[in-house]
Amino acid sequence: MDARPLRRALVALLATAIPIAHCPTQDGEPPPLRVLTFNIRYGAADDGADSWRFRRDLVADVIRRHRPHVVGLQEALDFQVGYLRAELPGYGFVGQGREGGTAGEYAGVLFDRERLELLRSGDFWLSPTPAVVGSVGWDAALTRMVTWAVLRDRATDTVFRVWNTHFDHRGREARTRSGELLGARVAGSPLPDVVLGDLNAGEDSDALRALRAAGLRDTFRESAGPAPDATGVGTFHGFRGGTGGAKIDYVLIDDGFESVAAEIDRTARDGHHPSDHYPVAAALRFRQPGRQLLAPRIADGEPVAITAQDHPATGAGGPLVIERDGAIYAFAADGDGTTTVRCAFDRSTLASAPVVADLPLRIARLEVAADGDDTWAIAHSEGGFLRYRLLWHRIGSAETAR
């Protein structure tokens, strides 16, 4: 019996299934945050009838069909990013090639500019020297990296972080160490976190165990329906289709999110797939929507630890801490210029701390201290101190916090 007609019918059925974009919402609730991870297969590969020029419109169509607010791309070369940005004009983009700039594959992030506001973004490399552009880690065959973005959801006024990555396909130690490195960054994040990626690792791998140890959970296994116990969940198919093999593409979340729905999208058109991986989609809700605490609540008399989360701006004056429009600002003058740090907290978060009880508060002394990989700006005052965690880089003649 020729199974091809049956296979084509099943593919057509999957392609017309109700996508996560149409998840129902409760009255008065904003729509869920829709996210998609998609390894689009690097476009320079000679894949014959499955080469990029024959499938690029289907890649864009799949993204449009899901209407995601966030897309994590893997294996995207610069010309593929350019094509998708032209086809999806409502999306912003952050990321760079893994060899730096436009060189090499991106693990970049598309975001819906109408729903989301970009606050800041960055990259690091999956190696013992994550700040070194193009560095290769452990037994990896290739350079691997993470691109991240801090975004504000306009619908709920919630700030969150998305991390997007592509783990090595050969180095087992590299995958495990990459999981540990990324997991440590996620565990240290004060925001709700979502991790997107082709991890080249199955659900029972050391890499996934490292990420679960950091508090991450697989949305696909948490979603309603058969997904928690589903078999036949392979996400790499080499343009052949089918459901065999391991699930290696993931949407992972921490306790800041709950999973509303998730799916592996096996869309095909005329027997051809958009990529050699299936995209994985999820619909998410914030557990505590609204402006997030960027530091634990504090008891009376304790010093205040605040994590800087927004882009800085330079200006005159300082050192001085002021409150404006519900946010707290620390201004600190130095020999090279004035540094401004914005922390997106409302005043009620810090109401129990004597040091901020009577803002604006003049600072007696400001110092910068290093602690491991972190740099801290410590503002001393008569009532105690404010401690801001910063990453520093030089812009022009001014040292500016980022």
C-alpha cells in the first residue's frame, strides 16, 4: 500500500490545526504571550529542493500564522535575518553572528514592537570565556552563543527576559557546560525568564538536567492535553518529516510564567517543510503581571540591593539619588562624565528602607567595587547605602552603566 496519500492528508490536517495564536482568553485578560523557537536551517547549505530560496516564504508564513510576540531563531545567517525582517515589518530584532557582527550564524530574537518594548539586550558565548566574541567552549565543534533581551510587555506592564541559544551538536561536555552556564545566568536573573533554543539534547540529557536545576520547565510537557505523556515528539527530521528521534527544540520557562498551551508545528507544503527542524510554539501567562521587583523585599534597617535594568542616559549633576515618575534614579559624577542609572521600581517597593524614606536623598560618597564578574556602584548616605549592580562599558568619553 502506498502510504504517501495518507501522509499528505495528515500533514494537511496538521497545517490547518488551530494555532496557539488563537488561544482563548478569559474576559478582561490580555492575550497570552506567544513565543516560538525556530531553527530555520542555515541558508548557505546546498539542500537541493529544500534550499533556502525554495522554502523561505514558508518560513515567513509559519511565523505569521503563529503571530508570535517573540521568536528565537537558530542557524540564521545575515541574509536570512534580512529577508525575515523585510517580510515581518512589525518585528524588531536583536542579535549578532556567532563570529561577531554579521559573521556566522545568529541566535537572534525577533520581537513584536506593538506588544513589546525593548529595554536592553546583549550576547555571551558558551565557553569558559563568555565575554570573548567567537570563543569556542570545551569539546564543542563550533562557536556557540546566547542572545538575550529584556522586554516590557505593554499589555501587562511586566518586564521579562528572553534567552535564545543553539547548543553544540557534537560536544557532549559542551552541551552540559552550556546548560550550566546558561542555567546560572537564568538563576541569577530577577525577572521572569523564558529560554528558547535548539539544545541538540534530549529531555533526559545532562544539559536539560542542568537547566531544570536552575528552575526551568518545559512548556510542552506542562501544556494541556496529551503533551505531558506524548511520545513521537522528535523535532529534528532532516527535511524528511516524521516524529521519531529526540525532542531537542525547547521553550523553557521559570516560575515567573505558566504555560497555557504548547505545540510542535509540523506544517508542510507540497511535501516540503520550512526547515529541517520543527518549530515549537508556546502561549504563556505571567504568574504575577505588573512591574516586577528587581530585588527581594527587605526588612527595616537592612541595606537595599537593587539590580539596574534599564538603559542609562547621561546628564549633569550628582552624586544624587532622586525619584521621578515612579522610578528611582542614581546620578554619579566622575572625571569622565556623569553616569545615570535608572531602576524601574515604584517607591512602595522600598518604603520600609530608611535610606530611601525621604527622597530625593543626597549621597555623601560614591564608590565602585568589583565582586567576581560583577561591578557594583555603592552610594553611601547618612542612612545607609544603595547598591546598584552594573555592567560597565565605555561610550565616547563617558563611563556609562548598562
